[in-house]
Amino acid sequence: MDIIEAIEHRISCRAFTDEAITDDTLAQIQQKINEINEQTGLHFQLYGPRENGTALDLSKSMFASDPLYYAALAAQDDAISKEKLGYYGEQLVLFITQLGLETCWVAGTYDHETVRVELAEGEVLHDVIPIGYAPEKMPLKQRTIRKGLRKRDKKLSDLWQAYIPFDQAPEWVQACIEAAQKGPSAINGQPYVFTQDSADAPIRAGLSHTRSGLVYTDLGIAKCHFEIVACACGMKGSWEWGVGGAFVVEE
Ligand SMILES: Cc1cc2nc3c(=O)[nH]c(=O)nc-3n(C[C@H](O)[C@H](O)[C@H](O)COP(=O)(O)O)c2cc1C
């Protein structure tokens, strides 16, 4: 699976089988985590089964079963750290998806008594990412929850505020915004907005509100998906950090 296919394939997985993950696959995930931590100062960690065989207890209201592994995503508690955690956390999610495994971003709906994490001074555990194989048939709980949440999808034209309407934006821009919307966001809030003031101004990524700290993580995830598809469309570039940060296309 290439990374574009991973964007298409990924959904929040809410049930996990007890199929073991091979040592080789776990080593690849651990190596990716090490690379991210070294490059960014984020503090991602991989945890495996406890004595009862699963890695942590997810809330029964949102999940049909618990995973064998999870990644703990810890970082400092400021807006830029949360955004970076979204951007690099989603790179990790897509990497794990490419390995044939399933994931879910989880900020709140797990038993915090059962979570393991190491925190350095000032760090907070922002999210956990359960990791495992999905059952062949998607359980009703997962289908129902996803349908309910994805009903809230915004119109693509609402995610683009620019000098031209969405349907007149360049094809690559439309593809990037579609890819951002395919990404996860807390309660599927899709709080990110892409803007462009004029044809020669850069595209910027902002937020429609900042009522919850989770929106900064959502912004980082949206930037990640946008950038991957831009590159696939021949518009290789990178984002400035922060709300209103510009997408700088390589010359
Ligand atoms: C930062 C973040 C936090 C999330 N927290 C939770 C959570 O606590 N519990 C949960 O069930 N889903 C959580 N989600 C998953 C979202 O509900 C899900 O991504 C969204 O509804 C879109 O559905 P999809 O991922 O299946 O495309 C979270 C997603 C993100 C990005």
C-alpha cells in the first residue's frame, strides 16, 4: 500500500482481533517512532500487551474490543507542540496503515487508570493510538459510530476561503483539501480552513475556532494529508507551523 492508498484506506478502527503482530513489524513501528522523536522532540512510545493480553482498556461505548498494542503520544502542552503531534502522529498512523494494521486517534475515551506512559517535565499525554488487526467484518458498533460522525462532514467549499471558489481552485488544491477531509479530527469537527488571498499569495492553513485544544492536533493532521497529496500532484512543499502558516512550494 502506498501512502496515498493509506490515506484512502484509513478509518478509525473500533474493534481489534487477537492476531499477534510480528517482531519485524513491531521493529519497523518502533524505528519510525524513534525517528520522529529524534527529529522533533515529541515523545511517542509503543506499548504492548499486559498480563491479560491486551494493551489498555478502551471505553466500551466507543470500542468493541481492546488492542494488543498502542502508541502513547506525549508532548509539551502548547499549541505548536499539539500541532506537531498531529502532523507527525498522522505520519505514524499512515505508516502503520501501510503495514496492514489499523489504528484510531483517541484523546479521551479510554480508561486512564490502565494507560502506561513516560512523561518528562512539562509533558502531557495528548492521545493514544490503538494498533492492531481489524476483524474481517466491521462490527455494527463501528459502522454506526462512523456513520453518525461522518454525517457531520463539512462541505469542501467551507474548508476553502479564497479569492476564487473551491470548484475553480486548481485541481491539485482541490485534491489536497479532499485528502485533508478524509483525515481524522476530534469528533469529526474539521476545524481547519485553507485560505489564499490572491493567485500569487501562498495557501495558508487556519482554524475556524479554537474552543478546544484538540483543534491544533486536527490542524497538524490536515497539514500532513494536504502536503502528501500536494507532493503526489507534483507540488512538493512544506508547511510553516502555526495557525495561518503558509504552504511553501519548493522552487
Ligand atoms: C485528535 C483526535 C482525538 C480523537 N479522540 C477520540 C476519542 O477520544 N474517542 C473516539 O472514539 N474517537 C476519537 N477520535 C476519532 C474521531 O472521532 C474520528 O477521526 C472522526 O470521527 C472521523 O472518522 P474516521 O477517523 O473514521 O474517518 C479522535 C480523532 C482525533 C484526530
